[in-house]
Amino acid sequence: MEVLEAKAHLRYARISPRKVKIVLDLIRNQDVDKAFAILKFTPKAACGYLLKLLKSCVANAEQKNMDVSRLYISECHVSPGPILKRIRPRAQGRAYRVEKKTSHVTLILREKE
């Protein structure tokens, strides 16, 4: 029997992968309803991005005629995207590099057996 799954990707999010990973560890292997509650009430910058991504993934699951009440987050991971390099002026004409990191996030939902 083939296992149905729904995927959603978030590319080039302007947030560090390290910050996203903290929140992903909270919602991994959770039911979709519980994951929505965790994301809604956790005061982290990544929660806004992940809430929107989770809604998209649930919509993808509905398109595949999956039972939304039985969905859980089976896989979620983040990988670094391209780094935007900027300069910060410093004393005596020097310049320090500022690296603005980006993230690629993947979310996969499956139905419980």
C-alpha cells in the first residue's frame, strides 16, 4: 500500500536556519492541531514562517483527499540558503562583514495508520 504524503517548501526565508531548527524540534512528530497551537503560542521569530508553511501543507493534503483530522508532521527539516553579504562601517575607515542568512524549510505530513 502506498503511503500518501503532503509536502510544502519554504525557500529563501530571511531567517537563520539555527533559529528555525529550534521551533521545528518542538513540532516534529506532532498532530497538525497540536502543531498549530504550539506555533501560535511560542514567542519565536520562526513561528510566523512555519505557521504559514503548515497551512500550505494542510491545503496540499486536502487537494490529495487526505483526512485532515489524522495528519501529523512526519518530517521537517531546514537547510541553509544563500547568504547575503553586507558591510558595516566601523571606526577609522574599516568595514566589518555582516552575513544575513537565509533558510530553506521542508515540511511533510502523513496520515496516522
